[in-house]
Amino acid sequence: MAGSTASAAPGRAPLVEAPEPTHACIRCGRPGLPPEKALCEDCNPLELAQPSATQVHGIAALGIIVFVAILAVLGRWALSGTGPFDGTVTGVAQASGGLAVTLVVENQGRKAGETTCRISDPSSSAGGPQELVQTPIIQPGESSAFTSIVTHFGTTVIALTADCQSP
């Protein structure tokens, strides 16, 4: 009998049996169900077959997959029509701690958007210094000129190029 005490040797504490493990109903949360049952009597009055752990986990996994797919479609829709962006370095000057790079970036898409331009030295080998610069929001079919300070190239004025990414 669960919870009953058994007699022990003289001078020793009585032995106590561990309580049987229980869990809550998966529908209403009522505590005290044995491990082999998922639903209480109130939630399953006809004693229908209980859902297995595989079914419960499968439904949860399917829900996560569907949610990720919906987010991917919404993200694609939100980003469609922005770019491509064409960026050109129009000026390089010394600045405190680096170089002031002036860029002109054109949004050739149907929606306003911003992008990231990779500034690099065309004379250096692949893997040479590069720096990313975030553009302001550019309206469709328009260009935006802005200046950004880059620090990865030192303070000596050199020729730089810009490669602007589409989202």
C-alpha cells in the first residue's frame, strides 16, 4: 500500500515507501494522473484511447515547422521589391582614427529599403581588410550620398570600392 509504513528493526526509523509518480492532465491540468494516462476522467469520460507521447510530440513538431514556414513566407514578402542596390565610392579623406568614405548608393528596386555595403581595398589580395557600412533608407529609383568613417584601412588615403548587397 502506497504511503504506508513498514516495521523496522528496533532503534531504526520506520521504512516509508516512495509515492507513485503522477502527472497533470494534458488538457485541464488536474494533478494526480498515473503515468499511463494522459487525460483525466472529466476530459475523457468515454475512456477513449489516450494519445501517445509520440502523437503529442509529433503535433508539437508539426506546429513548429508550420510556424517557421509561415515566418519564411512573410519575411520573403516583406523583403521583395527592395534592391538591387548599386554602390560607388565617390570620395576618401583622412578622418580622426580612420578614413571618411563618401558613398553614393542607388536603390533600383520597387520599395524603399536600406542595405549593407562592403568597403574593401581593390589592390589587396582576397581576404584583405574589409568593413561593412549600413546605408540610410533609400527610396525606390533614387540615390543617396552619405559619408561613413571606416577604421580597418588605417589613416592613409587609398582607393576603396563598395559592394552593396540586396536583402
